[in-house]
Amino acid sequence: MVWPSLAQVRFLLVGEYPYGALGGLAMSLVIVIMAVVIGFLLGVAIGIGRLSDKSPIRRPCQLYVELIRATPLIMVLFWFYFLIPNVLGMRISLFWTVIVALITYVSAYLAEAVRAGLMAIPKGQPEAAYSIGLRPTQVLVFITLPQALKMMIPTFVGIFISLFKESPAVMLVGFSELMDAGYSIATLHLQQTLSTFFIIGAIFFVFCFWLSRFSLRLERRLNPERYRETGELPLDIEATAIAAATPRGSIGAMK
Amino acid sequence: MASPATKEPASFSVKFSTDAVPIVNAFLRDWFGLAYDFNWAIIFEERYYSLVLTGLKYTALLTIVTTAASVPLGIIVGVMRSSEQYVLRRVAGVYVEVFRNIPGMFWVLFFYFGFPTLLPGPWGRALNSYPHFTLLAAILGLTFDNSSYVAEIMRAGIQSLVVGQHEAARSIGLTDWQRWRYVILPQAIRTVVPPLGTRCIQNLKSTSLAMVIAVPELSWATRQVESLSFRGFEVTTIATVIYVSLCLVMAAGVNWLERRLARRHGLSPAV
């Protein structure tokens, strides 16, 4: 087995960065972090909207979440890849197309997590807040939302991991990131196919494994009351995240 | 007054596609400034809808085969993970962590490009020259990927049963096989039907990853129609509608199964 040269490993990690475009693992992280951070704001808004009393607000939010969650990421990428240049007549870079698609995609999952968090707040919290004379907006902003977001931090980490694992789909619209860099090395240098796959697999494994362990620790630190009785860690952060974020009868959950 | 000679012959499909489209396009152009003429009629052209229908067929095939293979595999690995034997537990643990922490697309690519070189020479060459190798590689990759998630769900279901179930089964003298087959697994599987159903719907969406090695499934057909007709937005919309409908059908199936199990076993569906 021929191992990749140092230059090729560098290509996997940062692309051609100082001399050309950023790529590889660094680009994967950039798009995923940007999508989760910006999508978080949209997700909070939609998650609150889904719990609104007014059906003109609730229904569109519900439709958005259910539609995105029943659609593969590649279809969302195609929408923006074909929509923006053709329909709007604008030319934007592939980077921003990908970012917009990932934000659209991840915000639906984040919205579900926010909604699950808000619904898990005990009724006594908003009741007590109303009884001391806070207005509905104040109750949401100062009482229920901070608690819900804190409770859902491990779920957000789980969604981040999931998006990181789904992000290789962007190579299908020609965007270069970790999997695309590995794919080009593996198919151009047939001697190194296997070793390149080992390296990419190892990078993904180390990242996702470490993050999921970190998330388990976080879960235990943030929500100790949930594990006080058994003294056990939850089985698996993603199963917990899916269970928390999937109301009965809804379709789809993230990987 | 129009004479009969100037009347167009009645041809429904052509009239439908040519009459409605300019109105919609003019509306979009004037009110939203869209510089694009939609042409939804492309889906009625035979060379395009045959591609989409083939794609639908392959997506359905991949979904059914990978689900049917990965659920039993995942159940076996999940039982191994909950076994009392250290070696079995560790092997299953490594299996789950490796397949779950590496993306599905990696596994599809790996089974296509990497797997034949891992095999002894003649076998690898035979596999590479097998005409349906792309389909086989996609099925292998998606099956192993999905089975690790099924195993995690199964383990959670098995651990949700109280320890007394194992103890009671042992105390009436059941063998290990009987204990798993007649006591633990029936209860655990009933418990995990909702998350398992969600997982299978996720698997349907994951089949779109097979386009990376040019399996002609729905996403691949979408891109193909786009490159032939430059009508990417229209065909993407149609493919999305198909994906959403398939997901809704599967969700309805899972709900039906859940209700049926609940009725038969006298449990509330929320178990």
C-alpha cells in the first residue's frame, strides 16, 4: 500500500489554501459551522413560530419544517444550485449557494429541537412568570427560551455532528471539501486509493467520535436531574437527540 | 366572428402546456422580476419522464433492499452489543462506532473504489467487471451504514426492559436462545418500532447518496435531466415532490404498524 505524500495530506486538510482556494477538512468545518451558527437563529425563530397560537404563523413554519425534513440534503442543494442563477438571474459564488442550502436544511432540524425544548419546560415556569406580571414576550425571552436552549445544547451538538456527516453531499454540486479532496486523490492515484480512504475515514471518525463523547459529557453536566436516579449516561446522544426532536407521527429525522 | 377554419384542433396536452405557462411566466416576470421562463411541460416529454421513472424505480429498489438487509443485521448487532459476553459486546461496539461515525457517502465510495482492492486479486477483478457492481456497492454501503443506527436503536430498546425480564426468563429455565427469542426481542422490537420507522425513512433519504457512484436513482436522474434540458429547477421540484410523497407513504406505513402492534398486544401506542 502506498501512503499519500505530505502534500496530499495537506491537500486533504486545507486544500490548496495559501496558494489557492481553501478546501479539505478546513472547508468542511467552515461550511458546517457557518450553517449551524446562522441556521440557529432561523431555527429559533421557526421553532417559536411552530408553537404560536396564530395559525397564519404556525402553519407555514410547520410546512417548512416537515417539507425540509422529508427531503434529502442533495435536493435542497439542487434547489439553490438551479434556482439562484436561473430564476433570480443573479450570479453568486458556489460557496454562498452551499451555505444558503445548508442553512435552509439545518434550520428545520434546529427548529424541531427548539420546539421540543420549549415543550419540555414544566408548565409551572411560564405560569409563575405570568403571575408576577410579565408579558408573553418577556416570558418567552427571559424565562422559557433560555431554559429550553440550555437543555437542548447536547441536541444541538448532535445536529452539528449529523450535518458534518451529511456535508459530503455538497461535492455533488462540485463544491470541494474533505470528501471531494479525498475522492480526487483516490481516483487520480490508483495506488493510493485504499490508503486515502483510510485517512479520510480516520479523520471523520476521530472528529465525530470525539464530538459525540463530548456531547455525552455535556448532557450529563447540563441535565444532571435526568440521570440522577440511574446514575447512568444516556445510551447514545443521537438516539436521545432524535427522540427529543421527533414528535410522534412526524416524518424524518436527521442521521 | 371566427371561422371554423381558423379554429385549432383540440389537443389537450399541447394546449395545457402552451396556454398556462406564458401567463404564469408573465406574472412572475412582472411581479417578482424573475428572468426565467418556467417550462413544466418537460416532464411530459418521454425521454425525460422515462429517466425520472427509472430513477424512482432504483430509489424504491435501494430503499427496500437496504432496509430489508440492514434491519435484521442491525438487530443481530444490537443483541450482540447487549450480550453478557465481553468479546461479542466489544466487537459489536467497534462495528457500530466505526460505521456510525463515518458518513454514508464515504461507505458508498469505499465499497465502490476501495473494497475490490482489499479482496484477493481475481475476486476484486471479478467484482470490478460485474455489470451491476455500482448497484451492489451502493447497497453494501447503505446497508452497513444503516445497520449501525438500527443496532443503536435496538440496544436502547433492549436496555429499556427491566432486568427482571432476563431474571424471570432464566428462573423458569429458558435457554439463552429461548430467552432472547421469546421474551426479550418481542418486547424490545415493539418498543423500538417508532424510532426504527424514523430510521427507515432516513434510509430512504440516504439512498440519494448512491448518485455519487452513478447509480441511476432519483437524484442522479434529476441531475441528468438538468444536464440534458437545462430545466434544473422544474425537475428538482418534481423530484422533491416524489421524495416527500415517498416519505409520507412510509410514515403512514409506520403509523399503521404501530397502531396494529398496539391493538394486538393491548398496549398504548405511546410505549
